Amino acid sequence: MPNIKSAKKRVKVIATKTMQNKAINSQLKTEIKKANAAIAAGAADKEAVVRVAIKKIDQAASKGILHKNTAARRKSALAKKLNAGA
């Protein structure tokens, strides 16, 4: 446990940021799963669901939760599945 005041604050700040990152990551995974399910089921609104998932991927990348190349790879995979299923 830290003794120095600034170190104690860093522990609090890191805990807060970790919770925010987990929430964003969880939401991102949920949207990607929804998009994959919509593509697999051949849903009528699958383009809209994929668009939302891509937006979440971009938001995570802009916040530094995903690396930009990882974000690009995931978006490409979704687009490839969408085009193959369409």
C-alpha cells in the first residue's frame, strides 16, 4: 500500500480508469456479438447493427482501449462477414 499522498491518488485514479475501460470493453464486445449474430441470422437490419459495432470499435480505438490496427482488423472482419452473408 502506498504511503505517499501522490501515490495514493494514483491508485484511486487508476482504479477509476480501469472501471471505465472495462465498461467500454464490455460494451464493445456486446455490440460485436450482436453484429455477428445478426449476420449469422440474416437479419433485415444487419447493416445498421454492423454500423453500430464499427462505431463502438472506432470509439474504443480513439480512447486508446484498442490499438488502431486491432480496430482496423476487427472492422475489416465484420465487413467481410457482412459482404459474404449479403
